[in-house]
Amino acid sequence: MSDLSRPEGPRIVAVANQKGGVGKTTTAINLAAAFAERGLRVLVVDLDPQGNASTGLGIEASERDLTTYDLLVDEAPLHDVIRQTETEGLFIIPATVDLSSADIELISNEKRSFLLHDALRQTAMDEFDWDYILIDCPPSLNLLTVNAMVAAHSVLVPLQSEFFALEGLSQLMLTIREVRQTANPALRIEGIIMTMYDKRNNLSQHVEKDARDNLGDLVFKTMIPRNVRVSEAPSYAVPVLAYDPNSQGAQAYRALAQEIAEKSQQAAA
């Protein structure tokens, strides 16, 4: 595993889809854990006011003294907002419901779309030596999601294997295009990851075919199965790779990490 070299500097990936319930937070948590399992240093930035990524990585609400809200609104020092999780090499900047007011509070700030970009590129970041930074976006195309896209090198889009899955994706693609044109010309789509896939279900197969026909190589070969272990893991506040390392869900996220690492290598070659 160590033969796959780390990206030069931390690679920043926004995990985004404006639809809720598509496996966005689950993907952010477990992909981060899969990278950490490979010996990489990973930071998850919880940008969702629901704070599910924070809960899923074992940070209790009562322990979130300083959060992404404080980082963006009050420019809190990185050392004060970054928290170590139970998984070695995996850290998080947690979120609380306070973040839900950030859109309103930041609207008068002329740099409002660049706050996360600047926070993740300050010189104080260098000492942490991250390999990957994964941003768990809220399920909406608001100012927080725009901040994530301006800060990121790429966008990873979880796509649920269910009816209407492709509806709404065009709006996300338009937002990515707008961010490219106005703030982050280098932003690209990391890929589309099919989630909650059930190979026994004709609908899942149909949605997968539609996605591949329409999006081609943007769709990862890896698919995340509908797996009870993946669903259970957050209630124990750990990634599925720790909860049941041999489950189909854990194996799928390892495969996704491998595929992303290989794509990064090919792009760098």
C-alpha cells in the first residue's frame, strides 16, 4: 500500500450532493478512514450544521467547544479546532448547528466565498502534514458548499442507486461550472460514486447503467453496496472499517480509496 505516494501537499476533496440521504457523510467518514488505514494523514472538515460526520467519528456534541463555525466566522486558531479521532491518522474539525447561521452572518463579508480556502491554506497548516482533506458538505448548494468548492481541488459526488438519482445532478454540475468560472478554475470532478447499490435490484442496475451511459468515466468502477454494517457503524461512533473491517461496506471503501489514489498517480504522471 505504501507504494502509492501521497499527493503533493494535501489533496482537498469536497464531498458534495445537494440531495440528502445519498451517503455523503458516510462516504466522507469511511473514505477518510480508508486513507488513514493506508498510513495517510487525513483531516475531515465537517461543514454540515447537522454535524453527522463529527458524531460518526466519535466527537460528542458536548465536546465541540470550537468548530468550523469558529474557524470561518471568528478565525479561530487551527490548533484549537482540530480534533484527533479514535482512528490513528484521522482528524476532524467538528460542526454544530451554529453553522446553520453562517450563511447570514457571512453575507456582508466580501471574501465570504474564500474563507475556507484561506483557512485551509494558512501557513499553520504545514506542520500537520496532511495527505488528504475531505470536506463533508451540507445537503444544499449554499454559501458553505460554495466555500468547499472554492477551497477544494476536486468534488466527489455520492449518487444513490435509486429512482430520480440523476435528477438534481445537473444543478450540482452547473454550480461546479460557475465556481470554475468565477473563483476556482482548477476545480474538477473527482468522480461519481454509486452508493447504496443492491446488485439484486433491477432498479439499482438501471440507475448504474444510466449513470455510466451519461457520465462515462466520471463514474468510479467501485460501488458502495447497501450494507447493514455501514448503517450500524455511526451508532457506535466509528467508521465501518473499525466496526466490521471485513464487511462488504468496509471492503468497498478500501477499494474506493485505492481507485482514487491510482487516479491521482495517473494524473501526476
